[in-house]
Amino acid sequence: MGRAFLFLFYFFLAALSLVIMVATEEEDIALWEGQMENWTEEEARQEENEILGRIHVNVKNHGAVGDGIADDTQAFLSAWNTSCGQKHSVFFVPKGNTYLVRAARFKGPCADDFTVQISGIIKAPEEPGDWYTSSPRNWLVFSKLKGVRFHGRGVIDGSGSKWWAASCKINKTNPCRGAPTAMTIESSSGIIVRRLQFKNSQQIHLTVFKSDAVILSHLQIEAPFNSPNTDGIHLSESSNIVVKSCVIETGDDCISIVNGCSNIEMNDIHCGPGHGISIGSLGKSNSEVAVSTIVLDKAVLRGTTNGVRIKTWQGGSGYARAITFQNVKMIDVHNPIIIDQFYCDSSTPCQNQTSAVKVSEVLFRDIRGTSKTANAIKLACSDTVPCNDIILHNVKLKAANGGSVKTFCNCVAGFVEGAVEPPVECLRTDSCSCGGSQRPRQGLDLRWELHTEL
């Protein structure tokens, strides 16, 4: 009787602890989302004050119909040219209308104190056959701007459903081809993009390319979980970028950071569904890369196919270093922590190569939650260019189904601080050759789905 009582007592304590843990986690997420809403209203009031007394150049006054059927592209370009040339002006897309706009490039530089206010819905053509062949990979491009603010609570709708249906990922008989990125900030500096919604892009939703000092905040990005290649935010050849307080639900990476990026800060990110938050892919086609000083601080990932990830191709060179992932909550995530130097985004197996992108100085700190895969931590590094200075500090990952989780290592050196679960006993303490360490077996299928083409 006494043993039965003790068993029931301990079972009750365990169940109570589980309930408290789950409740605390949900409260953390609810608090985070509530803070986003409060920040949103405060910024909205600030934005309203910022545009008082400015010259509003309304696209409707330049011939935009706004019925979602008539082609408003030329009206937008006309309004842009007028507003861009005037100080203290606002390129204004009013709410209450849907504007059909084809591929267009909005060029700077513009006059001082220029604002883009998108309050209505900007919609892309639905039919892939209607797309301009002169701009197959871009929809709305904003280039050579300095000190410009984008805001307005409007929607940028890529109308991507027919593009996805034609994808070779969805219909294997179709040829693989590229598709447009919804919005691109290119060759610009001092840019703020906030309080906009992106949805159903043909491919990537928002790209920052060859730009410096850009803030992306309070963005909502959404596309179905099975929409191919619909990355949320894609950063390339850019530096001093802040991504904060964004909710991203897509069919690919919530945030992807590729070659030429440095000094990137991401915080308060809600990701999922999607493929997680990724550095890479890097080193494709034997290319040389440089990525450094990347920080993700405070994020919630829910139901993603990867968590925080670094992915590189065999045959590449260069480096990815000084990378921090911290204060991350994983909820039913596949592959919560992953370094993959055998990334192969190809329809055919990739050949083994000895050169590789050097991955070093990576910190995973205060990461907790549940894994949908047995390998909660996977550190698969190159035999010839091992990963060095990989640190895991206070990591606690459990199986989503109540089973067990484990760690996989190949040629990775670093150390553990604090409590780490599952244990990382395969982590080497030196950077010598990795003979005798675990490695993928010859012929093991390491292929991932096609990413660069539809």
C-alpha cells in the first residue's frame, strides 16, 4: 500500500510539473505576441505623426483604378517619379482598394525625407503566362534609395498559387524554373520597412540585396506550408541589418542569410510553419563565401522542418563564423539544431569533395523545447575542413512524442557549458583530424528538396 501511494504521489508530481512547464511555455508565447501587438499600436501612432504636413502623392491621382483588374503599373511609376523628386513627400497607396501591378522597378535616389506609405493591397498578376519575360525573377524592386521609410499596414500579395501548382516540386512532370521575388530592396541604405503584410509570394517574399543599414520590423509574412520556395526574408550581400518583431509562416525558410552578409541582428521572431531560420546555403558551385557576426536572439519556432541551421555545399570555400542562436523556443520542430556541411539541393546526388566552407565560432545558447526527430542536435561537418569552436550552452531538447532524442556529430570541435540535453558526448575538444569520429555512410541520401528553382 505504501509503495503504491508513493508511486501515485510521484506520478502526480511529474504530471503536475509537465502541466506547469507547458503552461509556462504557452504564457511565454502569449506574452511575446501581446508585446508585439502593443508595440504595433505605439508604432502606428508614431507613423501617423511622422507623415503629418508632408506632400502626399496619391497613385489614384495618377490614374490608378484600384479594382484589382485594371493594370495600375504605369500609374504607380508615374506617382513614384513625381513623389521621389520632391522633398518631404509620400508615395501614397490608399487603403480600400486592390491595385494590380506588374513587374516594376522603382528607382532612386529620391529627394530628402521620402516615405512610402502602402495602405491598400498591391496584387501581382495571377497567371505565370502574363509575366514579363524581361523580369522573370522580380516583381517590385526598390533600388538606389537612401533614408527611405516604408510603412502603412498594407498588403503585398504575390498571387502565387498558380506558380506553385506549376512547380516541378508539385508536378514532377513540369520543368524546374525560377519565379519572382515579391519585393526587393537593392543597393540601398538607411531603409526602414515596418508594419506591412506580405502574402502568397510566387517565391521569396522580401529580399535585401547589396544594401546597408536596413531595419525590417513588425512584418507579417504568410504563405501555405506546402508552397515551394516561399522564403519569408532573404538577406544577401548586405550588412548592418536588423530584423525584429516579425511573424513569418511560409513554405520555406522563415529567414535565410547567404553570402556577403555581416552584422545581422534578428530578435523577437515567430517562425512556423516553414523550414526554420537558416544561414545558407553557402558554397554552391565551388564558390567562395564570407558570412560573419550573425545573432538571433529570442525566437519561437513552431512545427518547422528545421530549427536553427547552417547549411553549406561540399566544394565551397571561405567562412561562416561568429554566429549566435540564443533564447529560442522550439515547439514540435524537426532538426532543432543543425549544422550540415553536406547540403545537396539537387535532383541528382552531389559528388564528394574535399574543400568546404569553414564553420566556426558558433554559439547555441538557451535553446529549449521539443523535437519531432530523434536527432535533436545534428552537427555534420566536413572531414577535411572540420567545424571549430562550436559551443552549446544551456540547451534542453526533448522528444515531442515522449520518446528519446540524441545527438549526431561528424568532425566538430568545441565544448559544452551548463546543462545540455541530449548530451553532446561526440563533440571533440580539439581541432585535430577527425579520424574515428562519426561520419555519414557512403551512399547515404543527404539530398534536400530543390530550393533555388521551382
